[in-house]
Amino acid sequence: MDFSFDLKRTANASAWRVLPNRWDFVAFPLIICVIAMAAIGFHETLAPMSTLKTQAISLDPSNLPEYAMRTTLRMLAAMVASLTFTLVYGTLAAKSRRAGLVLVPILDILQSVPVLGYISFTVTFFLALFPGRVLGAELAAIFAIFTSQAWNMTFSFYQSLRTVPRDLDEVSRGFHLTSWQRFWKLEVPFSMPGLIWNMMMSMSGGWFFVVASEAITVGNNTITLPGIGAFLAQAISDKNLHAIGWVILAMTVVILAYDQFLFRPLVAWADKFRMENTSSGDAPESWLLDLIRRTRLIHRLLVPAGWMLAKAARVPLRLPAFQGPRFQIPQMQKSSRVGDFIWATLVLISTVYVVYRVVIYVRTGVTLDEVGHVFVLGLITLLRVVLLIAIASVIWVPLGVLIGLRPALAEKIQPLAQFLAAFPANLLFPVFVIVIVRFHLNPDIWLSPLIVLGTQWYILFNVIAGATSYPNDYREASKNFHIKGWQWWRQAMLPGIFPYYVTGAITASGGAWNASIVAEFVQWGDTKVAAHGLGAYIAQTTAAGDYPKIILGIAVMSLFVTLFNRLLWRPMYAYAESKLRLD
């Protein structure tokens, strides 16, 4: 046998596997364009602040590609920050009982605190960090977008960690996986379908606050960052309908781009984490993911990174924050109760002190009659939110299940749903203002749809995620037992998607409260239309710069959202965790 020939053929085959193929030549330009876009965006953030004053926002459509690139980079940077926050915060809230007692209510409050209420404070902070540089304003805008993205992702991850099937958890412990290994091998993969759909919703929901984040007012100064949001704000101020049409076109292109280049590959990749024993009928597909898999050189370059991540996930670390609740002996339970008492006392003292400082400040510009008036406005907004969330649930839960159980349909609906979720309510201001003024309609009724316009999609996306991750073997069992109609909904599907629905409803209600600031007080040029409600109150006091009343409005809104979550959504969460886990 000619061993030299075999060695030569093996060496040639190894070298051939390293050489690029035709798919590499297609993928390389895409990668280079992404790197170049990131480099250009980072270079522009290092420019001096004076450049923003010399570069006024132009409504010339030829500037929209550059504006779209700047806005997309901000939203992607906010998405990376949101994902990091989700993994850390969600894990602590789900794994640590004492931390969860504080972190979960804080998360309720954070999602209810309006961006417009504290953006002026955060802008001052970031500008002080980088004086005279555009980077400070860019970080302030990224932080504002982050606050519209992070909360629903964190709720989704938290819900997934709390509802990991018990049998899978016991198997992981039976294999003696450490808390770190169990986190990356079981809990993160189990959470992937829901987390990715919430990432889509976060990216789409971020458009709602792009206008506020790219046109920032600090005192008497307005800092305008080049972007689609600033372009839209200028178009609304100038009553330029043609410019608004160009904004819609630019948004459509951007949404389709990150659907094809980011979320479609992620959905197709996450399909392998479905919890089932039988194969699904139609797996989601992505041409970009298929392209990367067909490449030779790029695939080889990605192998070391994948190997390092796999090794990091197998490191036998035992971290208390990742451990989760376990059975405790009586002596440990007694010590735990003492620790709980000390922890609760410290939290109570800190809360009382913060409330005391807020009350002292608010009293300087607010009377008791004003406080009572704000509470009444809060009840009016609460009524709107409850009715709109109920209507959205009746509409989108059945449609979400229909879409989620059909991957081929979900693949077609996904870009449309992302576009509708990203469609800012600001674009409809001209229609609502003109119609209300022309026909003398009641703003309290006809401005209400704007509240749920952007937040109803939280319910749809989470229900789709729940239906997508619903085990295929459960579906086969339902068919074999001939479970159909309302019995199928009541005994099979609704219990399966209920944890996901609760996550979507919580974030939808919190987002609706936040959206009320934009929806209850709308403006088209010099024409202003306001409805009675807490959102309009915060918007008007923010425009007037009355900080005691702004803080009062934010505090009352946070109180309403927290109580609403505690009295309704948290009991539903507990029920989902104890009764409706897919064990």
C-alpha cells in the first residue's frame, strides 16, 4: 500500500477544507460591511459636541441611509446591554429568594417609570462623564433605548428560569452538574425561544422611544443626534407629510434588514432548544444561517470561538447566585428566617428613607389637593390600560397560537409583526389630531388606541414564543386522545402558553402605562390634543419643567403599576409556576 500517497491526499484534503469556497466570497462582503458600519459609527461618537450644532437635521431623503445606520447602531448597542442585564438581573431575581423580594418589585417599577420622566437626569450624568464629546449624548440615547428594551427580556428570562421542568432539573442534578454548568446547559437553552422572541419585541419596541432618545432637551438646550428619530421629530414639527412617508420607508427597510440578518438566523438556530421527544413538522429556516454553515473558511474561523464557549460552559464553578432554592434542614431554615428578618428590615428602612426624601422634595411644589387630583388621573389611566389589555388579549392569544404552531406561517408573519410592533405612535399623530379636531371627537376615547398600539405586540410575541416552544409530543398526545375544540384550549394549549402570556401581559401593561405619556398628549405642529389621564399630566409637567410635579406623577404611576402587578399578575405567575409547568 502506498502510504505516501494517502498522506499526500489527506494533507491536500485538509488544506482544501481551509481554502475559501464560493459561499465564503458571498459571506465575506456582508461581514466586512458590518465591521465597517460599526467602525464608522464608533468614530463619529468621538467627535466634539460642537459638530452636532453645525449638523442640523435635514429632511432631505438622501440623508436617511446615514441616519438609519446611526439609529440601528444605537439600537444594537442597547440590545447588547439589555441582554447582559437580562442574564445577570434575571438570574439573581430567580435564583436568590432574598434578592428576588427586592429585584422583582424594582423591575415592576423600572418598567413603569417613564423614559421622558428621567431622561433629562441621565443626559446630565452621561454628558458629565464625557464633557465636550458626542459620546456622552450617544450613551444617553442608548440608555434611553435600553430602558425600553430590557424589562420584557428580563421578565421572559425570569419566567423561564422559574418554570424549568422539574424532571430536567433533577436529571441535571443527577449528572452532578454544578450551578454554572446547569445554567448554561439547561436553563439558558430552555429560555432561548421565549428570549429571542422578546428580543424581537424589544428591538421593535425601541422605535417607540427613538424620537425621545435622539432629540434630548437639557434645560434650555436641545441636543439632536442624527438618526431616524430626530428626522421624524423634525418632520412632525414642520408638518411635513412627505418626510413622514420617507421615514416609514426607511423603517421598513431597516426592519427587514435586521429580520433577515439577525432575528431569522437566531430563530432558526434556537429551534434546536425546543423541549420535545418527537421532531417538529416544519423547522424554521434562515438563508443567512445556511450560508454561514456552507462556508468553509468562515466556518473554520468560528470553530475556535465555539470551542472556547463550550469549554467555558463546562467549567465546574459553584456560584451561590446560580444555585437556586434547595431543601434545607431545620437549623438552616431557622438561620434563614433570621437572615430574612434582617434583610427585610434593611430593605424597609431604605425604602422609608427614600420615600421620606421624595416627599420632602415634592412638598416644595405640590399641595394635597394636587396629590388627590393626580391619583384620580391615575385611576382614569388604569381603566384605559385594563380595558385595552383585555381587548388585546382576546384578539392576539388565539392568533398567536395559530402562528406559533405553524413555523412556516410564523416565518412569513415575523417581518410583518416586527414592522407593526416597531411602528411608532408618533406617525399616527397627524391622523388622530386632524380627525379629533375636525369632527369634535372626545380625546378621552379616541386617543386611547394609541396607548396599546405599540404594547399589544408584547402579548402576541410571547404567545407565539409559548406556542413555538410547546412540545410536539404533547401535540401528538392530544391528537391521539382526540382532544379538540374548547377542551383542547382549556386542557392543553392555554396551560402550555400561560406562563408566556403572563410575561407578555405584564410587559404590555407596563409598556401601556409608559406609552400613555405619548398617547394622552399628542401634538401636530402647533395643534395639541390632550386626554384626561396620568400620562398627559406627566407629559405636560415635563414640557413645563415642573420637577416636583414630574416626580409626583412618576411616583403615582410606579405605585399603580406595582400594586396592579402584585394584586393580579404576580398571583398568576405563582399559579403558572406551581400548577402549569411542563413536567
